[in-house]
Amino acid sequence: GEILHRDISPRNLMYYRSESGTIVGILGDFDLASDASSKDHRTGTLPFIALKLLEEGKCDHLYRHDVKSFFQVLVW
């Protein structure tokens, strides 16, 4: 099924170089992940949580918020 990770941060992103030389990225640490049907929980590493989740009192956690967290990790 569909899963929201909810904690995209540098410590949860890993990579390795395969034997062919290709770099493979891995998203780990799914302890805060949940089924996409339960969207109203806010968890994560504070500096990398999407601002909309922090600013609004009641906001569903959506896939785009995890994408914004990926972007914030890249900028960081």
C-alpha cells in the first residue's frame, strides 16, 4: 500500500555505489512511517518538516510534504 515516511532527514538517507558504478539511494528508518490513510499525524526531524505542517494547526500530512522535506535536506 501507500506509505508516508514522515521523517525525511539526512540521517535517514543513505547511498551506495553498485558494482557497475551506479549510485543507489536508500530511504531508511521507517519507525515513524504510517499508512497514507492516517494523514493527521505530525512527526519528523524539526528542521526538515514542511513549513505548512508547522504553521497550520490542523493539516493533513501529504506526499508533497515529504517531497518538500527531501528538498530541504538537499539545500541543507
